[in-house]
Amino acid sequence: MSLWRTLTFVVVAGGLIGLVHFYVYRRLVHDVTRSAKLRKAALAGVALVMVVFVATRLFMRVTPAPWFVPLSTIVWCWIGFAVYLFLSFGSVDGARLLRRLSARVRKRPVSGADPVSPERRLFISRAVAGGALAVSGGLTSYGFWRAFEPAQVSEIAIRLPNLPRALDGMTILQLTDLHISTVIRRPFVEELVRRSNALKPDLVAITGDLVDGEVDALSDAVAPLRGLKSRYGTYFVTGNHDFYSGDKQWVAALSKMDMQVLRNRYVRIGDAGASFDLVGVDDWGARQQAHGRGYNLERAIAGRDRDRDRAAVLLAHEPANFETAVARGMGLQLSGHTHGGQLFPLTALVQLRWPRFAGLYSYGAGQLYVSRGVGFWGPPLRVGSAPEIVKVTLLA
């Protein structure tokens, strides 16, 4: 990730996180204690979290020291916890506001609107804070466990137009959004490889966002992927985070690991008697800013015009341009990027940006599967969107 992008992220994300923390401080500390010392200590704690958050984001680019790993994990977990506190308090305050607005519209006095004694107000604030802590703590604990537990295996059968009968039953294992980083390390990847190999796929497809960091920092964590076993090998297409992390450097590194990188090109899978085309495109989001790189479906399928009726599977990180891909002969598109929302309530909000955000979709003769991904980005939490490994069985 460029220094400018990192600084932009720190400023924007830091500002939002600061606002969340200030609100949580008011409801969790200021409203529940009259102790000036406790309030000052809480404010100092908020300031420390902000400083550590900014420092880990900036200094990990310069000196990826081992002690950054647990520190970064703790900070991101706390941010996830703080977000759930924010939502918990916000739900209570939102309900109060709606109640008052409803009463004003009906021109009725709000029940219980008589002056509340300071003691009762303090009791109510503490009760609400206790409830928010319990709910947020439970969601954060579950989300952390779910993020690091082995991903679910989703097995789906898809009838691929024009697939030769000799290839009926062929399996593709899709891995996406691993986000190998200072938090997702080598043991996580080793376990993923073990479980993937146990599924005995014919082909492995990694559909982007493999890494969050540069080659020098993460090469050891990525190395176990060399152990992926399948009949036709492992294929990779770039995601937006791979561009942030240095797409050229990672493409070179992965190629040395015997992965085939499909950058706007296709390959034939099978033999002279029976085969289909595996098409790979660069990340959709990089098409306008990668200096000649980025999504280019027309370049990827150049030369297929005379074989337009051949079966084809498209690997594309983002679930974008699906209708065009179907029109250009792609019978199946495998994508990721959305994480299925990763965290409630983003699991619902992500649909505003990506209507096809998780699962199987169809359009005309084509189908699209959007995986929830294996890893995570940001808070190491998964709530309402379990990670998944996808095993696709192609049917003639």
C-alpha cells in the first residue's frame, strides 16, 4: 500500500474511530461515574488506543517487528468491540429519540417525562451500560472465535453450458479473501492447505485479496500455499488488496511457487479430447488506475471468438460486470471481495453496494458464485457471515 493511501486511510478511519470512541466514552464512562479520576483515565485510554492504531498502521510498513502482531490484533479486536458498544448504545438512544418524536407528532406527553432524580438517572445509565457491555462482549467473543475457526465447506453443483461429458464431475476449489497479514499468519494458512487438500479438488482457484502486506514481510506466511495439491494446479487472480500490497511483486513471487497467475488471459483445462477455458481477469477496481493493468475482459478472452461455444469459467475478484461476462460466453463466474458483509450489521448494508453479495446467482445462461471468503480484514471478527471454502462440482 502506498504511503499516501496509508495516510488517507489513517486520517479517515482514525477520524471515524475517534468519533465512535468519544460517543462510547460519554455513555460508558462519563454518564455512569462522577469520579473525575476515572473519567480522565478513560480519556487517556481512548487517546492511547488512537495513538497505537495510527502507529501500527504506519510503522508496520517500515519495520514489521514481531511484537506488532499481537498489538495489532488487540487494537483491532478492541475497535470491533467499541463498534458493537456504539451500536448497542445507539440502539437505546435511537429508541428514546423515536419515542420522543412520536410523542411530539401525536402531541402527547412522553410517559415518564417528569424530572428524573440524579440517582435514578445514574442507575439507568449504569444498567444500560451493563447491558451494552454484555451484548458487545458476547458478539465480539463469538466473532473472534468464528474468524479463526476452520472455514465452513460449501459444496455446490453447477451445470456448466457446453462442458464436455468427459469432464462431468470435475471439481474446482475456490479460496478467496485470505488476507494473509500480520494477524493471519502461517499456522492459519497451513491448516487451510491441509483442509483444502483433504477435499481432493481437480483445480484450485484463488480469486484475489490473498495478502495485506508486502512480499518481504509475508513470504513465509504465504509459503504453505505451495503445498496445495490438485490435478490441474493452482490459479490466481488479483484483488484490490493485492494491488495495494504490490501486485507486480506478488505476481512474481506466486509464479515462483508454481501458481499460474491469470492477468487478463485464459488457459485451456483438460486435454485435446475434452477441455474448457479458465479465464482470469485483474481486479475490477483497478481498471481505471493501474496504468494498463486492471480488469480487461476483452483482452482476457481474445482469441476465443472462433470458439465462442466452448465452456468457460471466469475468475474475477469482485462480483462485477456479470451480465457482460455472460454475454461474452462465460458460463460461470467465481468471485469474492464482499466477505458476505463479515460483520453484522454490514452483512445487511453490503447489499446496498453489491446486490449479489454472497451465494449463487444466475443471469441468462450464466451463473455467479460469490464466496464469503476465508479470512477477514480489519477487526478479526466474523458475525453473521461465516468464512467458507467453496467446492464447485461442474456438471455437463
